[in-house]
Amino acid sequence: MPTALVVDDSKMDQQLAGRLLADCADLTVAYADDGEQALELIRSDAPTLVLTDLQMPNVDGLALVDAVRANHPQIPVILMTAHGSEMLAAEALHRGAAGYVRKQFLAHDLRGQVTRTLALVEQTRHQRKALECLTISTSRFVMDNDTSRILPMLHYLRDDLARMEVCDETALMRVGVALEEALRNAIEHGNLGLDSMIAEESRDDYYALAAQRREAEPYRSRHVHLEAELTPDRAV
């Protein structure tokens, strides 16, 4: 049975959230008074999800999101926010929280948020079981000279790298920067034959010439070919 850990320094808010969780999903509910106690419980018996207040003594909600994200990335954290803490909630989402519900709308919004989060947990669990059997992933792309395709391509390859767990976040960022530079060079300087000196003199002239050559031969018929081969040990 899925389990939920409710973290709040207010016993009344704890019990309210616990009752709502028990009513809205088939969940076993545990409680912690702050983030420090929550981390001890997570280490001893990891829950399926965490529902936490933002403002607490000792380890607050933001610090709890950071700790869970770093040490238990498979556990989603949902925030309970009070009026006026929207900026903190946005920061927590940026740092890896799965979502948030406003305390004043808890009874109305919690069911939907928890249902969506549990569905995502289940989807991720199934995906991980499939990935345990995956030994190699090979992709081949043929791109035209539209540079707006570069960013979607980077997102696709980044997701593949993350799924295969080939490298950490820092390496993912470095690979993304290198790939963007390589693809842009291949399109602009390789296929379209653009000279960097034009851009130094006038960016407008540079982009105008690029647009013109995309529609003209022989540039229009040129393509960028990209191959990616990923294993759990390396990416080429």
C-alpha cells in the first residue's frame, strides 16, 4: 500500500492533511513535526510521497525538498502553502518539488494533486523496470537548416541521457552546451556557408542571409545528420 508522510509543525494541520489523504487515496499516513524528523523517518522507511508545510523550525520545507531531491529522488514532495508564500512555493518547484496546494484550498485541491503525483510515481516505476532491461539506445536524426529545431533536439537527447543515467547534472549541462554549438556550427557555417565576420559587422545582415540561403540551392538540400548511441556506461 502506498504511504504518505505529512510534515507540519502544527498538529491540527497535520491531522487535517492526514484525514484528507486517507479519504482521497488508499494511503497509509505517517507524521513528522519538522523536516529534520521527516528525514529520519524517510531514511528508516521511505514513503511513497511527502506532503510538507513550507515554514517550519529546524529544517524547513525548502531544505526538505533539497534533501529529498538529493538523497531520495524517487520520492515526490508536495508542498502545503499558506497565503503570502507563493514566491517560496515557486522556488521550491524550481528546486524539484512535485507540486503544491494552498492550505486554504486543501480540501478541494489535495485529491487531484495527490492522484496526479501517484500516477506519475507509478509511471516512473514502470519506466525504471523497463530501463533495467535496456542495454543500448540508438537514434538517428536528419535535420534541415532550421535552427529552431536545435533546442527540441537537445531536450530529446538530454531526456535520453537522463533516463539511461549515463552522467550527472553537471555533465548533462556540458553535453548540452557542446551539442548546441556543434549543431549551430553545422547548420550556419557548414550547410549555409555563413561567415562569422558578417555577424560581427551586422547581426541583422547575418540572419537575413541565413534566411535567404535556407530557401536557395544548393544550401536548401543540405542536411545535418546526427547519431546518438547510449549505454549505461557511455554516450557517443
